Amino acid sequence: MNVSHASIHPVEDVPTTEAANAPRVRMKDIQGTPGTPGGLALRISQFIFAAAAFSIMASTSDFPSVTAFCYLVAAAGLLALWSFSLAIVDIYALLVRRSLQNYRVVSLFTIGDGIATTLTFAAACASAGITVLIDNDLGSCSHNHCIQFETATGMAFICWFTTMPSFLLNFWSLASR
């Protein structure tokens, strides 16, 4: 029996010009981690809310008389500096298309975000407790700047809500290696 055997000759798919010029995207670049547009958006929102909490609380004349409010100003100022510096790093990484998924870089970001998250949440909770004390229990809101205190405390909580995803995504990225 004279049967010919089929042979398979692979043919390569020629890439189109659009796919050849497209930027390379790694599958492990999760939005919200360093060097991604989502990470930059989180950093900018952290900076905006931390700067708002800092400036609103610092604009009152009697915040130094309460330790919790001083703690909020210190935590918000520290978080504003941290978020601003990491936003600059994210902008640079996006402009030069550089991945920031190095183990040491992600470890540094994770530790910094963990500390900033803890400080911000503690400061927001302490300030909320003092604000409730002044407003509800003492009833002396007319003598104090309660609206500014409540607004700064609210901004600190929103800042914590934007800092927590950064910490969790960095921690997840670090743990999944």
C-alpha cells in the first residue's frame, strides 16, 4: 500500500504593525501596584486628601491644644510627603515604561504603605473621638472649630480608604512571588 503521510509545516503568523509598536504589558502588573496608572491614581488621591486634612486642621487656631489633632496633622503631613514622593516615582516609571516590580522596591513600598496606613487610621480615629467628645458630650461646638475638625477627620478617613488598597495590593504582589 502506497499511502503518503501527511506532514505538518508550521507557519508563523506575521505580526501586524500595530502589535509590533504596542507597549509590552506584563501580566503581573496589577493596577494599583507601583508603576501602573492605577497606582498613580491612588497616590494622587492619597496626596490630595492628606494635604486637605493637613491644611484644614492646621488652619484652625486651637488644634495644638489637643494631642489627637496634633497627631492628625503629623500623620497627614507624613502621608502627603510619602504619597507625593511615590507619585513622582510612578510618573517617572510610566514615562520611561519601566516596571517597578523589583522585590526590594515592592518591599519598601509595602512597608511604607503599612506604616502610613496604620498612622492615618489611628490619627483619624483619635480625632473622630475628640470631635464627638467636643460636639456631643461637651456641647461646646460654638466655642471651637467643629466644622473644620469634622472635615479634617473626614478627609483623614477618606485618605485611609485610598491608602489601604495600595498597601493590600503591594502586600499581595509581594506575597505572590
